[in-house]
Amino acid sequence: MGRDPVSAEGAPLKITRVRSERKFSGAMTGTGVAEYIICYHADGSLAEGTCSGMPTTSYTGICHFKGSIDGSPEGEVIFIVENGKFTGSAQADWLIDEKTAIGGLKGLKGKGGYKHDVTSKCEDGTNVWFEYTL
């Protein structure tokens, strides 16, 4: 995972750009590269539990998915990541950018999202939901 500062060091609002790779298995099989812009909330960090002291954040971005969905031929599509937040777990909604769907995913329409508890290991997977037509 790569992290690059967007805001100047010491700026009142801390903003970073993050790039991470994903592996999908199950109904969605393939890989993804996610690019996020993350804004750290100036008013706080989590007070209790496993995440005590960690900052809360809001984020948006895209995920470039390459693979298949429910056994479709392989293709590619961009998921627009919106309503991202970290408040002890990372969660966001996806909106399929229909005009980017190519190959076996051409015509893909729908939405989805994910929730990943910070105490889970990335290799354990992330809970996702996905409503679509293809």
C-alpha cells in the first residue's frame, strides 16, 4: 500500500492519497487497484477499544476491477468509491461506472460496498455486498 501526502506538513487538515491492491474471490473473482483520497478529521480520534487513538477519516476514490462476476467471461470495470469512512471499521459504497465496463463485464450496472473491521487481517478478506445486472 502506498501513501502520499496531499496537504502540506502541519496543515490544519491532513489529506493523503492511498493506493492499494485487492484480491477478490467468491462471486467476484479477480484483482483490483484502489486509489483513495483520505481526509483525516481534525476533531478526533477513536477513544476506546482496539482502535483507541486512531484517527477517524472520510474518503473517496475509484477501484479498477479486472476479473469475472458469477462466472462471467473476464472483463474490467471501474467502481466509484463514495461515502467512505473509517470509524473503527473501513466502509464505503460502490457505484459501477457503466461506461467503463469492457470485455465480459460490458453492460454491467449496479452498486455495492464493503465493510472491513480494523481488527481483521486483510488476507482474511473483506465483507462486500453487490447488487447488479449483467
